[in-house]
Amino acid sequence: MTRVNLRVRSRRLSLIDYGLPNRGKSTRETMGQHGVVANLKSEAIQRRKATAMIEDMDLLEDILIQERSINLQTLSEVITLAVEIAREGREGRKVGTLFVISDEQNVLATSKPLILDPLWHHPSSEKNIRNPDMRETIKELAQLDGAFVVADDGTVLSACRYINASAEGISLPLGLGSRHMAAAAITKSTNCIAVAVSESSMVRVFDNGELISEIIPEIWLLKTYSSQIKGIYSTRSGGQLTVASKTTENIKNHSSHSD
């Protein structure tokens, strides 16, 4: 039997392998430089993302008005997360989900779990919407049916809940499905606000049984965008978002009429 010796030729990596010039330095030095370049590039990308997010959040002024008896910081955090889910999806596919914020005890009483609650009995300190680990957990759980119940202080109390609120008197544009109907119904029967993420990448905000705002996360969606908001609304664009919201006066007039 003939023994064949295979000699593997090692290839020296350099910055040229990464599309960067190698100016005669050692592999360790060049790889070290590449690491620095990569880190600087990553930091620059993160800064641009942070700047874009700040610009995007400035567009939410029409939604985050003081007249709403709700923690506006929590609402802002939920909307931000909803936009991230609408943009990113999960595992390469679009995801739809629902967040119900504030008046949590009444919301829990008007809903029930569809499965054994994956958030039950976990410490409240770990379930705040501002916790990065919690946000990633929500993105995973968003692939399951049901709504998230978020307390006014930002604690995510429950997931995968069926909203059992009456839809009587709720009128939504044709084409909006059961998730949006549940969002409108629960905000009509309790003192909460609901944020629905559609699989078409739209984020919609409901208050007092009606659609008050639509958020379009990507510019290309504007080509096919057709507002479902009833009454007078304004549109603001900036960064990577466009937000259409009922005007403040329209909301005040509706509240006065409802009272």
C-alpha cells in the first residue's frame, strides 16, 4: 500500500483578504489593524443607527401627548420595539404581534392565556421593557399567537394572551384583521393603549376604540401606503420612518364628545 503524504499549504492572511491594503506588516499587526478598522466601522454604524432612532422618535410627538393617562415613556419604548419587530421580523420572515399597555389589571381580567404563560413567575426586575434581554425575549415570543400585556411602569406581565373584549360599536376599515379588532376593542373597554404590528410591516396605535396612528417603518412602503385613519390627520417623515397621526385637536374633540 502506497502512503501518500499530503502537505497542506498554509496561507498567510492579510488585510488584502479583507479588501484593505497590506503595507508590509506582520500578520498579527495587520489582523490587529483590521480589528481596529472593524471596530471603528461598527461604532460608526451604531452611532448612525442611534441618530436615526432619535430622529424617528421625534416623530412620535403627535402620539405621545400628555392628554393620555398613560406612562408615555413606556408607550415610547413599546412603539420603538414594535417598529424593530416590523423591520426585522424573525428567522427571515415577517412577524405580527400586539402590545396592550397600562390599566393592566383590567386588561388581564379581560383576557386569558392561549398557552402556559412563558413570562409567568419570572422576577419583575427582569421583565422591564427597557431590559435588552427582555426585548430579545419579546422578539422571540412575538412569533407565537396572542398579545403582550405591559404594565404602566414598563413591566411585561404576560404573553400569548387572547383578548376577550367586546367588539360591539367598533368600526374599523375593511382589511384590518382580528389583531387590529382586538386592539381597538380592548382600548374601548379599558383605559389602555394598544400597539399592533402587522405582518405587512405596519405599526398601528389604538386608543379609545379607534385607530389613532400608523407608522411606516420603511420608505419603500410609502409607494403602496393608503391611510386607514378616519378624520383629520397629519403626516411627518424623518430618518427611516413616516408617522401618520390624528391631529391633537381632533383627538381632544373626540375625547370631549366621548365624555
